[in-house]
Amino acid sequence: MTAALIEQLRAAVGPAQVLTEGDLTAWEQDWRKRVRGKALAVVRPGSTAEVAAVVRACAAAGVSIVPQGGNTGLVCGGVPDESGRQVLLSLQRMTAVRSVDRENLTMTVEAGCILHTVQPAADGAGLLFPLSLAAEGSCTIGGNLATNAGGTQVVRYGNARELCLGLEVVNAQGEVWDGLAGLRKDNTGYDLRQLFIGSEGTLGIITAATLKLYPRPAAALTAWAAVPSMANAVYLLELAHERLGAGLTGFEVMGQFALSLVARHHPQLRVPFVQDSPWGVLIENSDHESEAHARGQFEGLLEAAIEMGLVTDAVVAENLAQAHQLWHVRETIPLAQAEEGLNIKHDISVPISRIPAFCEETDALLAAAIPGVRLVNFGHLGDGNLHYNVQAPEHGDALAFLNEKEEQVNAIVHDQVHKFDGSISAEHGVGSLKVDKLPLYKSAVALSMMRSLKLALDPKNLLNPGRVVRI
């Protein structure tokens, strides 16, 4: 049966695109190197028709499929298990920009398009595709949608879900659903598109998407503010909404220790106010009138914030290069943390109004449980999403800390998130890393409904089994 399936796959996509030997690490190991699986074959289709043919062949053979985009996921949801019986379906060859419709403000692209190539394609048409995240040089649109990726501009434009107007999907039976029309209104039954976005390849395989575009702003300015407390950062966010309105496109918060790691491991980067303030806030203001108008708004916001005691100091980038430098500091935090040593990562969301209390309580609980523990707290305060990461005590054994303390740390953090009505996964997804945690924090009714959807669309449990929800 295995040999026959391999021959069918080769016939479907071409012999060169079915890999069974050699070094398959790029597909079989997750980006963080947390897990390494073993694939029956890595199959690289070049078209939607080829994806459908692969799914039909696997369905007939009863072989499960793990869809994969850029393999940049953080929850071990896009690599095969260790059985050697799963087909790894890589969408990386499907990179076409099929069309740009300027009048409809949409772009249709294939699932394997790298995010960093989609952005300039929109820009070339005089428009903006606003999804922006640290992995944009390697993550794919299909993966962004399958995980409902967030990023730095969610506060204005929303998650990937809000940026998608249509999908093309291959279902578990190998049939193609063409939902790429790009309509903003369509009340003809269930919104199937929303089922597949965020489903991590467990309900169907996204092969193309129609994305929502926006007019480019006349100016986009960036400011960095020194803030004495998380509570002040939340008040500053409220003031920014009031003063900037829809122009507020980014609002990031960064703890002093997180920024000190950037200063330590990347001294070539100039980190503003790192020695002087417990928190830094990065604000982006996009204006459709003029740079002068945007700068005037920014200066008014920061002057008011300083007068109110919310901000102790601030700087506004004078040009695009300075703005990029400020954003580069923010984007370097995960790399600097990795260079400091192994750590325990969290991607959580909490109602913005409750974040200060959550941080104060959880910080204290972790400090009491693990003396000397260091907290790398940063993230998208504008939409309530924190990367509340936990580093081993200084000079401690980071590997031993990870092995011995991860369950304890996760229990403390996740219990606190639940207490504060939050989510244990804000933008990274569930994958296999959190699938067994979900029943602890998700209602039984919600899980039952999720299982019903999975069984209705994939009754043989062949699409990315063991991820998101167990059957």
C-alpha cells in the first residue's frame, strides 16, 4: 500500500516533488526545534489541482496529511509525528499572485506566497496590505490564515481573519471549494471562510486567498515613550485612541528586562530609555492627510501624556530610517531572549483593562515559586496580547529550568489567564503543543462543538490529526 501511494503521489505532482530520502529536517522539524517527526513523504504540489489529487490519493489509502506553509509556527502544529506514516504537504511552491483588483481593493494570492512578497505587490499597486509580523520574511499567507496570525497592526486592521475576503480550499475528500469572489457582503448561508481561518489545517487545506487591501496612508510616524508602569501604558493607550482615532495602527509594550536583553546581545542597536524606565511603548500613527498633521497629532498626544504623568520621556522618529530602527529593537526581543538561553514562551490575551492586575499578580506568583526568575514581558498591548515569557534565573542551567519547571510555570500562567478571562493562545494557535491544555481552559460545550465540526468536515480524521482538538 505504501509503495502504491508513493507512486500515485509521484504521478500527481511529479517524481521530483515527492521526497522520501535525504535530509528532510526543513520539513520534519519545527522552527523552535522543539519536536522532530518523521514523514512518509514530503510532497510539494504546484497547483490547487495537484493538492486535490494528493488529498484524494491519501484519503483512499487512509493516510493522514500534515499541511505546512513556511514552517514558522510556534505550537508544533505543522510538522509530522514520529510514526513515519503521515504525508507532509508543503505549499511552498504555490507562490503566484493571481490578481490585484484596485477598484475592489483586493488581491488574490496562492497559499505559499511569502508575506514579505505580498506586501510589496500591494505597494506596487499603490495600496497597503497591513499584516506585519516578525516572521514575515519566511511565513506564508496560507499559514498566516490557518493560524489567524496577528502582528503589530491588529489594533487598526485586525488579525488575518479580518484581512481575508475569500478562500480557495481543498477539503478532506479532495474536492475544491472556490470561495475567492472577494465580496464584502454575502448572506447566502454559513460563512465557510471563517471555519477554515484559524483551523490550522484540520478542516481543509487553504490553497489561495483573496486579501483585503487599503489605501496607503500619506504618512506613518513612530514614537517611543518611556512609561513608569503597565497601568500607565493602558491609560496611554486609551488616550492614544482618543487623540489619534483610526490613525492608531500600532501600540506595543516592552518591559525593561526584555529591552535590556536587546541592549546586552545587540549593542549596535540603540534602545531608548532602557536604563531609565520600567516600560517602553512603541506607537505608530498612520495619517491620510499629511505628515505635518500626523506629527502635530503625535506631539499633542505625547505632551498631554507627559502632563498627566503617564509618560516620563518620549521621542518621535524624524524619518523612515529612525522609525525602522525603533521597530527593529522591538522585533529583536525574541532573538535576544533566545541568545540569553532557553526559555518558556507564552502567547496570551487578557482584556486590556485587566492586564496591569494580571501582570502584578502573576509576576508575584512566579517570583514566589521560583526565586530569581526573570520575566520577558512584551507584546501587542493595543489588542491585549502579551508574550509573557519566563527566563531561568541568571547563571542558572537553562535546559534544566526548561525541563523541570515548564509544567509548573505553564500551570501558574495559564491558571492566571483563565482567572482574568483570557486565552492561553492569542495569535500562535493550539497545534500539538497546547492541544492537551485546551480542555482545562475551554468549556466542554465549546470543545464538543469543535469536535462536531471536525468530524463533519473530516470524518476519517486525516487532516492534521491531533492538532487543535483531539477526536
